[in-house]
Amino acid sequence: MVDYKFTWRGKQVKSQVTYYGLQGMEKACIMMTDHIKSSFYHGAPSSPPGSPPAVRSATLKRSITHKVRAMGNVIIGAVGTAIGKGAPKGGKAQPYGLYLEYGTFKMKPKPFLRPALKAKQKEALRIITKFLKKVK
């Protein structure tokens, strides 16, 4: 008879998965943020409906950001615009990124988040997978 000894390393593996998962998600979100910013229309004063918005003041473009966090067994990466999260000094916050993305009854959509995220989804998964392969 052969004796086998098994050592359970569940806590260590979970810790590594969280650590490398957060690193991978951070890299993937940075890649997505950069791609979104590069997709903005650089041309006439206005972009055609259905294409990303034109850069005027670059406020919207500068507001593209991301956040990564672990919640229990889940790692969440969020990419979007920070505009509309809080009012500027003494003013009222205007969620014009939302208006551009989905349109209004007066304006056709000029999506910039969803198409960019869809275009880079597979690359993001490759980045995250690359980091998770470091788990030992």
C-alpha cells in the first residue's frame, strides 16, 4: 500500500487568485480606458450620429476612468466617465456622457463606451487570464 499526503492550500490559493486577479483586472481596465480615449472623433466640430463624440473641450475624454475592487469572491472592474458623479463648484452635475452614449429625444446616440468595451473584451480576458496563470 502507498501512503499519500495531501496538503490543503485553499487560503493561499484564494489569496493568490485575488492578488493576481486584481492586477490583471487593473491592467485590463487601463487598456480599456486608453482605447476609449483614443476612439474619440477628431474632425469637424461635431461627429456623425452613431460614432464616438468629437473632442471639444476634452472634459469628457479626460473624465474616462476606471475602478477595480474585490468584493468577496468577485473581482469587479468598472470603466466609464466620472462626469455626473458630483456637481462642479456651485453648479449642477450634468451627465452628458450618458446623453451622448444613449442619445436623447432631441439627439441621436454617439456611443463611445459600449463599442470600445465590446471591441476590446477578448483582449481584456486575455490580460486577466495571463495574470491568473501566475497562481501556483
